[in-house]
Amino acid sequence: MTIQRQLFDDERPAKLARDADPETSHDAAAEMLPKLGLLEQRFLNVMRSEGPMTANETAEIAERWYRGTPPQATCETFRKRYDALLKKNRIVADGKKRCRVSGKLATVYRIKDD
């Protein structure tokens, strides 16, 4: 059986739980893994529509846009997607500004030009 790779599949599966974590953490990680690509895509959809912004700003909008749409995701769940997208070279840092969510100086990200 051949498994078709998806657009946002990583070369190596994400490790969401440490070896020393309890079984419940590993169960939660296994449940979350199939949803990551969709959450990353939603994160990018917000950036495409709204332009460069901080991870917190993007996550706040994504949570609002996709509320009630499976898989359910919190603002924090969306915010965590920026790191994977950076590693996959899908977004890049583009300066700093005061984040309107946290009020702190934060890095602004934009979708990488192809």
C-alpha cells in the first residue's frame, strides 16, 4: 500500500510528546498529529488574506475564522503552527512590531515568496 504525501507533510513525523511523558500525553499527541497539516494551512490562509503579522495576531484571527469548524483549535494551538511553518520554509521573519494581542515587541512573519 502506498501512502500519498500531503502538501504540508513533513519529511519526519512531528514528535509531539517526549519519551518520558505520561501515556495520556502520547495519546493526545497521536490524536493531534493528523490535524497539523490542516491547522498549518488555516494559519497560512489568514496570513494570505491579512498580510504579515505576528504569530499571536495570526492565531487570534484563525481561531475566530475557524471557530466551530473541525478540528477545533484554540488560539494557542494555532500559534504553535508558526514554528513548523518556519522550519518548512513556508514563512519568514519580516521585522518587528508591537503585537496588538500581547502588547509586547514581537517578530512579524510573512509568507515566503516563491
